[in-house]
Amino acid sequence: MRYTVLSLFPEITDAFFATSIMARAVERGIVEYRGVNIRDFARDKHRTCDDAPYGGGAGMLMIPEPLGAALESLGARGRFAPGDAAAPLRVIYLSPSGRPFTQDLARELAGEQELVLLCGRYEGIDQRIIDAYVDDEISLGDYVLSSGEAAALVVIDATYRLLDRVITPESLEEESFSGGLLEYPQYTRPEIYAMMKVPEVLLSGHHENIRQWRLRKRVEKTLALRPDLIRRGEAAGIFDAETVKLIQECRGNNERDTGD
């Protein structure tokens, strides 16, 4: 997988690819990275990349010429340009106006050979760049960031860990959002901390009891914190018989506890 990040501040993303698990993935050839400084494609001596928006309004907008030139340097072709068809690059613009970023979308993107991530700044980018070059607009949530780089790093972090050989497959099987549930609580040494003890079942060495306890905790936690995930999973029919039974039991317990 190659990640190409277009940014006014590429040093922000450069550091991520030189650190921790990502650095090892790059060293092993699982991940490639190239950072593109949009200012290198500016046309004037001041390397100007922003201007006031037409129609007035607060803030500045990233101008189209440097962005278009940067994208075309990667082999992208504008949809309205004469000649050859657009290059098969998946260009993603990180924007609060985009479709929500989810674990399912992370899995989809992890299957690409290359992702080109376009990082906005200020009030965003000229709409003509979106119309001509962008394949996906992706939003992290219903809030606004000042840094498209921060959003790009979230997408990168969520996708590269799904690539083969980055982390062990077992680590992905029962984490949050796998199988429609949140992850179970986890504990490590010491056995007692601040008078709180690790649950006995985790000390028992009985693997089947531990598995059942963890599944129940996943159901309880998801019902308490993200009941929408349970409803979505039920509608899609993704839960096995054991999980369905636990959901029903936990719901019954909640109703008795609240007196409903």
C-alpha cells in the first residue's frame, strides 16, 4: 500500500511514517509513503496557495492551480481535461462535508494499492479541484478541524493496521467494531491495583470460560455505550445464536434493574 499525502505542512505526516509500528511497516516494504508539498507547485515567488473566496466571507481558500499541478505530477488527470482518461488513482479529500469514516470504509480503503490524501487548510479548497480530481470526500465526524493533516493521519492509521503482516490477525478479531460489537475490557499486571482486582475468570486459565466472559462483556458494553451498533447488527443478521441469546439476556437484566 502506498500513501501519498498532499499538504501545505508535509512535516506533520512525515513524522508519523518514521515512528513506531508504521516505521517498521515501511522498513519491511509493506507500506510506502510520499509527502507532496503543495507549495512546491505555486506559481509566484511567495509560493502563494490561498486567496479570498469569491462572494465574500470569512477566511481564505486554497487556490486551484497549485493543487491541480500537484495532483497531475502524480499522474492524475482532471475529469474535464482533453486527451487520456483519468489515471486510476483514488484521490480522497478530508472534509467535514464528506461521508462518515467507519471501520467498514477503513477495510475498503485498505484494499487499495494507493491512496492519495488531499489535506485542506483554512476554509477548504476550491470546489473545481473537488469536481475535477476528487473521488471521495471523507469526514471523521460532525465537527470541524483546522488541519486536514490530522484527519489524513486518522485514515492512514485506521487502514494500514489492517494490511497483512502489520499486526497479528488475532489482534483484529475481537477489537471494537469487529462482529458488530465493541471490545471487551482488558487487564494486565498487577493483579490488584487501587484495591481493584482483576476478574477471577481471567486468572483461571479456563479458555472457554474466558471466551464466554469476554463475549458477554462485549455485548454488555455495546448495549450500554453504542446500542445503535446492536440494532444495526440485528437488522443485518450478523450475530450468531450465542450472541443473540446474550443480547436478549442482557436486555432483560437491564429492564429488571430499571424497573421497566
